[in-house]
Amino acid sequence: MRKIPFLLLISFLLLFTTSSQAKEAKVTIAWQSIADPAKVAQFNRSFEKEVKANVQWRKFDSGASILRAMASGDVQIGYIGSSPLAIAASRKLPIKAFLINSQIGQSESFVVRPQIRQPEQLKGKRIAVPFISTAHYSLLSALRHWGIAPEEVKIVNMQPSAIVAAWKRGDIDGAYVWSPSLNEITTTGHVLTDSNQVSQWGNMTLNVWVVRNDFAEKHPKLVTEFTRAIQNENNRYLSNPQQWLAARENIAAIASFSGLPAEQVAHWVEANHYFGIQEQQTLLQQKIPEVIKKTTQFLTQQGKSSDIKRDYHEYVTDAFIHQAYPANQ
């Protein structure tokens, strides 16, 4: 119900955003090293070329650390998963998801030691995962699907880089994580399941772009241009994935930001699903609030969240995708 007033507000503010306001604007964008078309837009500075603003990109290892930076006001736009978004909503953080980056597939996987062949062998094992991440949600979902209580497994909170070091030392028996850490540990482990499979079991996870409410209201033109810059690259990929992946400059751009070897970039880009403009509009209007609610309900059952709301539309907006592509409405 609140989506329409926010859309009208953004439309009004766009009409009266002056060039001097845009010139004075400063925006810090939080990103993660996941292989996707958005990295090409970042590499090409597609957003910066369209705005007059002081733009800073800051790398983070997980959505949890990005949430802390956004809560403090240090970051205005961030790249997080649907699980951190659900946690943000339960904590009433003043942010909104405004663009879906991807539906997570095999790019997040549960890797275990070679001797672990069946889920029941996980009991008593030490499993690492970044807490409140989409990987954490998918791990808990997989355990529930297999009939294993979280207490029967030693789940430890680790950031992706720490997971690689712990795996090499032999400190952990498995990890649910994303690339490039996933790429490293799969060389000596094997995948027990992945987020594509977990989604088929009924627990979808997404990566989304979020913005602080105060920044969106003060600088709607910047958020609209950012939306267009990222979605334009998604559109180019979707129009012909094989041709897009055959372009060396795209592979090189993603490799430089993801830390992946160039020859493996295409595999990890294809491991997720991306959305066109009309899909974005529909999902932002209808699906994302449901995903947030379902994720919050599940995390609450697991003792990882609290305060389930009846409606989550206030944490999602399709205003900027509409403003970026008015002809597609």
C-alpha cells in the first residue's frame, strides 16, 4: 500500500533535483566480489559517467558488514542478500531494496570434505558460514530438509576469507559460501548441495541493491541513474549471454573485481539467474516482500530473527526501475 506514495514522491523529487544538488552529492556504494554483469558496469564506471557526484566504491566480505555500514550512514547504496535484508527489516533499518541483482543458484554452495558423502554424516561436524547471509539461510534450510537439527552440527560464524584459511588448516569439515572462496575450497572438497537446489526445495535467495531512505529521498536522480547503469548491463547480458561472455573485456572486468581466474568467470556468472526490466517490476511489486517475510519467519524459528511483520512492502520500492525505464511500464 505504501509503494504508490513513495513512487509519487520520487517522481516529484526528480522534477526538482537541481544540478547543484547532484554536483554536491557524495555516495558510497558497498559491493561484494560476486561474479555478475554488474561488475562490468562498475569497471566501466557507467554510473559515474552519467552523474555529477563524488562516487566511492567500498568492498565488503558479507551483507552483515554492509548492513552495519548502512545503519551508521557510512554507506548509502549496498549489495546484500535477501537474508540480510530480512534482518534489516526486523531491526527496522531505514533502507529499501530497489533493484534485484540476481537469483542465487550454484554460485553459493555447501562444500564438505571428500569423506562426507551423505547428509547424516554431517552430525557433529564443524561447518562454517557467514552468519545472517543468504548462505546461512540456505544452510539452515538444507539441514531442515534433511531432518537435521542445527544443534546436531557445530555451525561457526566465519567470513569468506577466513573460511578458506580454516579449510586449508583442516579446522572445518565444510562450509556454505560463495566465490571466490567457494572456488578455492571446491578444489579439495565436493558440493553436497547448492542454492539452486535449496530454491527448488522452497527457499529462494536473492542478491539485491538497497538504498538508505534519506539518501533516496534527497538524491532520487542518482539512485535512478544507478539503477539504469546496473540494469543496462544486465539487459546486455540477457539479450545474448554467450556473446556477452565471449567478450574478453567483460571477462577481464569481472575477473579484476571477483578475484576469479578469467577462464572460470563465465561458469560463475551463469551460476545465477538475472532479470529483465519487466521481471524486475513484477518481482519488486509482488515477490520480494513475500521473500522477506518467508525468510524472516524461518530465521525467527531458528532463533536468528524476531518481530515478524504482516507486510514488508515498506522495505521494497519499484520507483527507480519505473523512473529508469518509463517506456516499459
